[in-house]
Amino acid sequence: MAKVKITQVRSTIGRPEVQKRTIAALGLGKLNRTVEKELNPAMQGMINKVQHLLIIEEA
């Protein structure tokens, strides 16, 4: 599977609780924090839900 680098670039302040929980599940929560994850269908779904808060790069 491919790996992706996910960086949070926008805040979760004022966002729905579902989006806040998705960011936490991705291992993020603070601005400019980056995590590297395996890209699978479940991960892709979470990324799609909060893509407006993230920058996604191939690792």
C-alpha cells in the first residue's frame, strides 16, 4: 500500500464534533503537525471528510 504524509494546516475551532474526532483519529490536533499513514480505504475515507483542513502528500 502507498504511504501518505498528512499535515493539518487549518484549525478545528468552530468545526463540527465529527470533524474534530476525525482529526484526532488521524493522529493530528495541532496546526502544522504531520503524520505518515498507510493509505487504505478507511484512511482515504477519513481524509476525504476533513480534506479542507489538510495537505496530503505522497511519502
